[in-house]
Amino acid sequence: MSVPDFECRLKKYRLLKDLTQEQLAAQVGVRRETIMRLEKAQYNPSLKLAIDISRVVEAPIEEIFVFK
């Protein structure tokens, strides 16, 4: 399985909102492991998940997920 070619800045925005991985996961309806994999850029999110995360952390999708 290939690793997505993108940089994920989710951890930065999650911490700015003072959210744990568990809290963010609960708010967007995924497991904490999914958030962990996103933060390590090991998982390419669906559009719906990217939008949900963007809304929770109040940052534009293109600032959180930077595709090369």
C-alpha cells in the first residue's frame, strides 16, 4: 500500500482547539486510530471526513491537508 503524497497539519490545528485525538475522533465519527494515522500522513481522508475535520478545527481543508 502506498503512502498518500501529502502533508497533514491536523495535529497543529487540533492542539490549537485544545482537543485530544479521542475528542476529535468522537466529533467527526471515526476512531482515534484514524486521527492518529491522519496526523502521521498515513491515511488519505475521504472528502466528507476532511470537511468534518475542517469544520471542527475551524480551518480550511487546504491548510490542514496539503497535497503535493
